[in-house]
Amino acid sequence: MKLKFRTAAILGLLLTAKPDVSQAATTVVTAGPQAASSDFEVIFSTTLTGVEQLVTISQGSVYTGEGAAFTISAILPGNQLVTLFQSGTVSAFLDITLAALTNNTFTAFGTPTDLLGLRFVSYKVGAFGAPGTVSFPGGTNLTFNVVPELSTSVGLALGAAGFAFARRRRVAWSRCG
């Protein structure tokens, strides 16, 4: 009876556990052809699930106009936008390489979330100046930290618990004989 209760308690903990953020994996999405523009979206062919943070962008650049700024936003279900990066106002013309931005630069999501795509916008700040141009070549790789699906984590944990239980039972059986 005691063993059944212990097994049920362990299974209950495993089934209600949240995914461990420290075990995040990476997923790479390769973007299709894009033109240079001051405002465009990269929509993924399938929804990315369990995304925690944008890590890197392999290529591309932003050429800012005088008095321009730019943002990178995540597109979530329901067309909700979450800002991942926002530059300050750039007073002089500047060419910013997107590959130089890293996960230390991008804002992480508070919890793993579903992601439909990214939006890149360059805009003018104030009355003077002009928006810059975001250049995003086709074949650009976007790397994200993602949390493995809970079912995978639970399956691995249940397998480990099963092996431990079988070993314990085998040891107890050999002592009886």
C-alpha cells in the first residue's frame, strides 16, 4: 500500500510539473525571400511552440535615417505584438548588422509562448528625419530557445522512474529468495 501511494505521488508530481526552462533547446527557422523595406513581417510556415527567446539572426542589416529608430517584435496568436528589441533614436546615419544582436539584446518572454512570426519596423522619431531601411535577405536563419514539449519530458521522467522501480523491485525480490 505504501509503495502504491509513493508511485501515485511521483506520477502526480510528474504530470503537474512545468517544463524546466534550463533544458531549453534551440530551433532554427530559415526565412524566405524578403525585400528591403522600412516595415515588413516574417511569418513562419508553422507556429513555433514553447518559444522563450530569440537568440540570433544570421544576416541582414538596418540602415537608419537621421533621427530614426527600429524595433523587432514577436507576432503572437491573435496578432498580438511583443517587442523583443527596440533601438534608441539614432541621430546619425548608421548601418546596424542584425547578426551583431544576440540573446543578451533580445527581451525574453516571461513564459514559453507560441510564435507566428517576427515584425521588423524602422521609423522616424520626431518631426525631422526619415525611417531607415531593414534589409533581410532570403535564407536568413532565426534561432530561438524553445522548451521541449511537456509530453517528451514526462515520458522521459516516467521511463526513468520505471527503471528505478524495476531495479528496486528486483533487489527486493533477490533478498527474499
